[in-house]
Amino acid sequence: MDDQTTLSVQDQVSAEEWKARCDLAALYRLVRMHGWDDLFFTHISMRVPGPEEHFLLNPFGLLYEDVTASNLVKVDLEGNVLPPSRYGINPAGFTIHSAIHAARPDVHVALHLHSDAGVAVAAQKGGLRPISQLAMNVYNDVAYHGYEGIALEADEKERLVADLGDKNLMILSSHGTLSVGDHPFSAYIRIYLLERACRIQVMAQAGGELIEWDQKMQDRVFGQSSEIAGNEFFKEIAWAALLDRVRRESPGFDA
């Protein structure tokens, strides 16, 4: 078959799936731009619009700056690649993301990181502490999952989703952080706030005695933040602005 008759990925998928592919590739580029990538050992997934239980993952082995809408890998909940691809997927990534997408139909995007600050807080007995406004924005929405080694065992799925429950953020002990959302911006802004809160916590702990926190104030700030994060109009405007940033600073993601 010559080049003129070879169909592109965009030609083979629905407009809705292509948009999801572009949004997910942009998330990978944003993670790289923040310095949150761990070569290719973390992962972000997005549910493919439609009745099938399919989701997209990064091609295992490609650096985040090389992830594009076209080379993302589509899989089902059993791990079958659809259609067959020359790329594989991270087995641990499949375990985590298939569990979440199967258990939480409200989740369209799941984002998992191994950042230095996130792992540092994940290694602390007390986990995240609401000592900054950034932490207070998300503190009430953070779940915890105990360390079970590299996530390769299928039986961990049940425990992971039970620990996540209906929350949208998770600290995986000795491992890293995770966020979920019904929109790419929701998952992104949650991990952005959590990662910055973790970094500030580690910095503050190195500087001396920490302030005491107040539960009443914590609840107030969390409520204020939730009103902004849940605004559909704001999500669309903010995500469009982030896509513009990716186009400027990491072009080619939507190819």
C-alpha cells in the first residue's frame, strides 16, 4: 500500500476519540514540562468516548516529549491492544488504570506520578499535612494506599479501588501520587495542587517547626476550592489555555 492510500490514525477513529487522544498527549507534555516525568515509568490514561470499555495509555518506552495523539495505545479492560500496535504498554500502568476505569465510570482521566516531592511525602507516616493553602485545597480529597511492591499483581486492583473510594486523589505509600477526574483539566489541576503541596511540605519540614493546622479552616478552604474546580465553564477555558501553552512550548503533540 503506498503512502497516498495509507490511512492516518485520525482517519481511523471518531472525532471524539481523536480529541481524547490530543488531550491525553497534551497531558503527557505538561507532565514533562513540569519535570514530573520519570523517563517512561509513570502513566496517564484517558477513557475512549463511547460504549466500549476502552482507554488510552502511553507507548511503553517512549519519552513523554515524544508522545503524540497518533502513537497512544488503545486497550480494553483485559489488556488487549486495539488495534494491534508495534508499541506495548507498561504492565504496572495497566494494573492501576484498568482497576480505576473499571470501578469508577465517572473517571475519564487518571494520572499517576513518581515525582521526588510526591514520593517523599508518600514515604512519611503522616502523609500530606494541611500546612499550606495549596494542601488545604485538596487535603479532604486525598486517599491512601499501602505499598504492595510494583503493581503487577491483579489481586491488588480490588484493594486499590477500595482505598480510593470516591476520592479524586491518592498517595500510594513509598510510591507516588495519583489523581482522577471527569475532564483532563480536573485531573491536571488536582495533581498540580497536590504536587506543589508535597514540595512545599518537604521544604517547610527542612526549615523548622511547622504551624498547627485548624480543621475548621481546612474545611472552609476545601469548600472554596471545590466550587472553582467543579465549574464546567472554568474547566473548558482553563484547559484551552493549557493546550495553547503546550502548542507553544511542546508542539507536535496533536499529530
